[in-house]
Amino acid sequence: MSNHQVPARRAAMLGGLLALAAACWCGVAAAAEPAPSADGWISLFNGKDLTGWTPKITGYDLGDNHANTFRVEDGILKVSYDQYKAFDGKFGHLFYKDKFSHYRLRIEYRFVGKQAPGGPGWAIRNSGVMLHCQAPETMRKEQEFPVSIEVQFLGGNGRDERSTGNLCTPGTNVVMNGKLFTPHCTSSRSKTYHGDQWVTAEVEVHGSGDVRHYINGELVLQYQEPQLDERDADAKRLIVDGNKMLDAGYISLQAESHPVEFRRVEILPLRE
């Protein structure tokens, strides 16, 4: 074999190895994307890690998972505060990477343990999922809540009635019973769920049209026309050409000082 044939052969071998590596990588990347089940539901949580999700915690940069607030253990996505000395207003949100408009979202959650030291009284056994969120990179570093529509999750205290699947509106408004509805939070018609039991929450979202909340299969709240509230400074800067309607946005899971667990987060795309 001549000397000039050796480098050529090595180059060919190297090219082949690089092509094989690229093919393997593409296969891994494709496998990492969630695939729909036979009935069309797509799991947004892989049960192993936070792939596809990015944390934004008040006072910290996007992507900084302060004190390991969001974690996956034993196949459960957990909001935990065991590494906090005090809550100190560190409200957190875990954003999924994609925007959605028309869909049905299904989440199984439960509250566990004790609230983080220094957490506000109203946040005991309190969490939620935020819909039609602003892009996480547009949030201010010190912003506590994304401009969004919140499906609020509340756990019972063992004594009193306390509905879940409620509506809260950080920087937003909705239309209810044909009128613009501006109160910040509105209770649903749900039952109270005490203790650490798992609860299934579903939300059916039709862009800027109808939104319905379901708890354990029961319709508990309904409204229409989610929109930006120009009275809110963070929402006002998101209004473009006077259009306040929210037709799509990101989904985020909430961390408000009480430990909460999620074992299912899945979505069913709907036709527009």
C-alpha cells in the first residue's frame, strides 16, 4: 500500500464513523420526542427527568433550578422545598418547551408534606397549572407569576370546604356569562379533596374561545375569551397592535411554597 493511500483510507473510515454517530444521534433525538398513544394523548413528562421543561423562579435566571425545587424521583415530578432555609417569595414555574392553542390537558397531582418556612398563608396546599403563558424568556427576573390563565389546584385542610380547579388571572381577564370578568380568582363547583390523595384535573382549551375545567371527570368551571389585562404592566407590554386576545401560549406547572407532586402531564391536541 502506498503512503498516500493510508491517509485517504483513514479519512474514509473517519467519515463513516461520523456518519454513523450522526445517525445514532438523530435516532436518539427522534426517540426523545413524545409520541402519541393510540388514543392521541401525548405525555409531556417522560417519568425520568425534566427533559422538555425549563424552570423560572423569582429572582433567578431562566433555567436556574434554585435549590433543586423541581425534580423527578421514582417516576414522579416533584416540587420540593427540603433544600430551602426559607421560601422568601421564590415563586416558581416549570415551563414546557412548546406553545399550544387548541387542546385538552390532563394532570394528576397531589399535595404532600408541610409548607416551606415563610410561605404565605394563602399558599398552603396551593399550586396550579398556567395556560396561555407568556414566553418564559419575556418574564422579568423578579416577576412572580407569568402573564397567563391559571387553573388553580387547592388541597383541603381536613376540616373546611375548599374547591379546586379554580380560575386565577395574573395579568389577564376572561369573559364569563357574556360579560368581561375581572376578579383575580374565582372558585369552581368542585368537591373538596383532603389529605394526600391523587386528583385528576383536565382542561379543555379552544384558543381564544371556550375554556372548561374538569376535576375527576366533572365539569366545574367554564369561561371564554381569555385576554390580556392592559391595567397590568407585564401584560401591557405584551399587547401588539391593540390585540389583547390570547389564542395560544405556553404551559407551566406552579411552585408556590407547598410541596406538590405530578405523576401525569399529558395533552390531546384538538382541531381548531
